[in-house]
Amino acid sequence: MPKRPAFYHFLGCIIPHRYPSIEKATRLVFEDLDMDLLDMEGATCCPAPGVFGSFERITWATIAARNLTIAEETGHPITTGCNGCFASLWDANYELKHDEDLREAVNAGLKEIDREFKGTIEVTHYVDALYNTAGLEKMRKRVVRPMKGVRMALHPGCHFMRPKLLKKKEDSERPHILKDISLTTGGEYVPYKDELMCCGAGGAVRTADIKIALDFTKQKFESIQAAGGADMIVTPCPFCELQLDLGQVEIEKHFGVKFEFDVLHISELLALAFGHDPDEFGLDTHLQYMQRKTEPHWEQLGIKR
Amino acid sequence: MTSAEEKPPIVLDEPDREFVEMIKRTGGPNIQSCYQCGTCSGSCPAGARTNFLVRGIIRKALLGMKQECISAPELWYCTTCYTCTDRCPQDVKPTDVIKAIRNIAVQEGYMLQNHQKVAQKVLETGHAVPLDKESWQKLREKVGLEPIPPNASRFPEAIADVVKIAKKTHFDKLVEDKDEDEE
């Protein structure tokens, strides 16, 4: 039997601490696709690239490098389901491999905790593992609950694909990877004008001024409505998911406008399509439902209850 | 079209010639390639709803107007979406320039209290968004996961590592509560 691909699983903060349904769904989906996830014991905050990177670059890079060294111990690549964590770990890994001054400063900090950045591993996003390691064909074969007639609006977010010249993932003006993966479930793609716009949460803006952050999010929702609406919004990032999901409760409070979109991480969409019961990973624990005491629109999502 | 309001000329009495060099050293090495085309601001979702103007900040920085750049509240409205970086014809990497100016602002004491609190959380718990309530553990159990994940929430030695790193880079001092904040 061929060896199963294995990844160090970088959880970050939002997935394990606020949206654990994403963590559970990911474990189910990776198992279904014959990929192993290894615990990264003692991993910390990535730390948030737009936040800590904005405060002090050396500290940001050193804490990120500490996380990287946990994986370097045995050499498996890292995978993470958060665009922010991906950006921090990928960028730090890249910059430390290419900027000797930074590497020297970072290793001076790591020496304090008996670690050293060696630059021996790669950082991937779940999306990479799904698209490149498992592959679209394998995913298509696993689909036992086709999302037939379910209209999916996509929110790719920013930090997986940008900066495009550095990350070299795909054309950030015409991305296709999230769309290709989502379409394996048999759902219908809903294009809308502001699909590629930021959710508004990043860069420490959500913390600086939540109303400005929510104004971005509101524009995205209005853009989806202008395109005829959607049955779900799919994203590869838990921070975007928090902003789009919990953000609806906050928009209602700050702007007096009510939206009721179901927002799914790509892992959650795949878990449903692969036949898992939504209770198996707790889809109804999204903070929007917990705070509003509501449930997902099961019928719209193609789920019989 | 001109504004009906009278605009005073930009005062350049004391340009800080070091500022551009500081930005270049702090993570924005390409700032001097900017020829002020405005593609960045035209692409900017923050600029579409606030007075955050990437082109303006870069111009001010190139003129040595350090104080105006680092003290501007709108400096913190960039979500770092990198759309400007992907579209800039001069490879200025405006997002990195903004982040570099933010680093300098923080060094000089311009840091929002909310941001300080997030930074402190990482030093206290290892996470910017910590597992700080029992209800979060219950939520994990509800979805069929162990109550405490195998990250710094379970391994306190990881938090000690982060604190040591922050001491070494003096980040701990940078984000500690200043006297005037404690009222």
C-alpha cells in the first residue's frame, strides 16, 4: 500500500477556540481522503500577520519561526485551514529563507529557547492539500451527498493567493482553486461583483474599528444579493468565516440591517458532501446560530432533517 | 475639479530625511519606486469607505513627513488585503510599506489600546484569540473534540517560550500598559 501523505496540523486560534466545527470537519475530510493530520504540540498563535506584523516584524517572525521549528523536528509539511495562519507561517518561512539579516535576528531570539530555524519544511493550506495532494478526482469520487441545486457564493479571502508574485498560487484577479474544489460537491457557483474583496477583518482593523470592518462585510453581502442571492457562502478561512458569520449579528447591531447567510468553511462543505451528518461536526455551533438561537437553513443547504 | 474649501500648502519645514531609510529597513524596501499613479488607492477597499489613502501616505513618507504618517489614525484602516501590492506597476509593495510605517509608529508610542490588549493576550495565553472561557471548551466537546486542543492552551511551556522571545526583542515593554492607560 502506498504511504499516506502526512501533514503537521497547525490549528491556530480561531478554529480550535471559536469554530471547532471546522477542526472536526477537517479531521473527517482528511481521513476520507486518506491523508494524516499530526498534532503540533505546543504551537502558539501564528502570530496574526496583519496584527503582529504591523506591530514589530522581528517578534512576529520569531514567534512564527518557533512554530515552524516544531515541524522541522520531523520534517513533515505543515497544513493550516486559516488564511491568516497560512500567511504568517508561509511568509515567515519564505522571508527567513531569503533574508539573512532577518534570519540572524530571529535565530538570536530562538536561541533563548534552544531552537533554531533551519528552513527545511514547506507550509501548505488545507486548500493545497485538497487540490494538489488529494486531487479533484478523488474528492469527486467521495461525494455521496451531491449539493445539487445549492447556490454557492465564494469568498476566497486574501492571504492564500496574495501577494501573487510571491506566493505563486494562482492569479489573484481570477482565482479558480476554491471554485474547483467547491464545484466537486455538485453545487452551483454564484458569481458576484465583490467576490475577491477582503472581508474587512484583517490587518488589525476588526480590533481597531469594528464598524469599518463590518462595512466591508456588509458590502459583500449586498453584492451577493445583487447577484440574485446564494444558499451558502464558502470560505477557506476561519477569520473570514467569523467575520461573515458572527459579523451578521454585529451588522444587525451596528447598521440595523439583517442578513441570514449560512457560512461554511470549505472543510465543512466537503464534510457534508462526503455524507457526514452535520451533527457529526457541529455545523449548528457557528457563533451566528449560538447568538441568535437559530439553526442553519437545512433545506437550502440540501440537508434532510 | 477643485474643492470649494481652501487647502493650506503642505508645510515641509522639518522633513525627516531618515524616515524613508527607516521604512526601507523595516520592511518596505521599494518605497522609492513609487511614481504616484494611484493604482493602490484605486484598488483599496479601505480607501473606498474611509480617509485611508495609500498613495497619500506614501507621498508624505517620501517627503519626510514622519509625524503626519505615524500619528494618522487611518494608518490602521488597511486590512492588508494586498490588492494594491498585486496591482502596483512599480512593485512598491504598498502593503509592506504600510506595515513598516505601522512598525515605526508602534516604536514611537502610537499604538491603540485595543491592539495592545491583543498583543498582551498572546504573551499571557500564547494565542491572540484564547480558549478563555469554559463555554469554548464546551463548544469543542459538543462537536466531538477534546475540550482543550494540543496547542499552547494545553502546553504552558509554549507560553513561557513566547514570553522569552518577547523579552529578547523588547516586545514585552513595547506592549505593556503605560501609566496613563491605567486610570
